[in-house]
Amino acid sequence: MRKTYTISSSTLENTHINFLLENQEENVMGTPSGKLITDSDAMTFVYMMDEEEGYSYVEFPQAIWPNLAAAMQVNAVPVLKWDAGKVELVHLWDELRSLIYNIEGNSNYGEAFTTAVEEVFAQLLSEA
């Protein structure tokens, strides 16, 4: 059964950004895959964790996007943290950058999702 974890907040500490789970007691299963997808209906970016029989998902809801944008601008190391552990989310910035460029002006993601991404990540898009 696929497990989904949701990010509820983040903290920027020196060169790292810590993404905190909504339910801190959960133990995140799997290892970072380095892959990021979207769920445009739920307005989330979804980081995939490799598991023995597939993937589990770490969701970055729209409320977290400004923190993603700010951390990506300073190239902070992205870390997923919970009560019992932490793990670096490898290739998150590369994957996010690629998705943002693909989403810009692309109606396949839906107008609401595309508009929200373009607004939050306007700085990054203007530098391209």
C-alpha cells in the first residue's frame, strides 16, 4: 500500500531547509528517489521515495511553495525531518526547476495550477 506524507511547515537553518511532516510521529519509509512529479488536482508537488515494492509520496502543498522558492533561490540543502529521523531530498531542486519550466504556460496542468506555479516561482522564471 502506497504511503503519503504531507509537509506542513519548514525552517531555514544556515545552509539547510528542513521540511517538517504534518504528522511528526510517522516514520518515513523508503529512500529518496530524486524524482518529483505533480498532482495538479491537489495543487501539490510530490517527491517520490523508493520502496521495495514501489514508491511512497512526500507532498508539498501549495502553502509550502513560497518556502520552496526561497530555499531554491539560495540553494539550501533540502532535508525531510520527522521525530525519529531525517533524510536529504536529493535532486529536489533540479527536478523542481525542470517541472516549473515545463509548467509555465502549459495548460495540460490546468489553469489554476499553472497560474499558481507561475506566481510563486515568478523570480525563477524571470531569470530563465
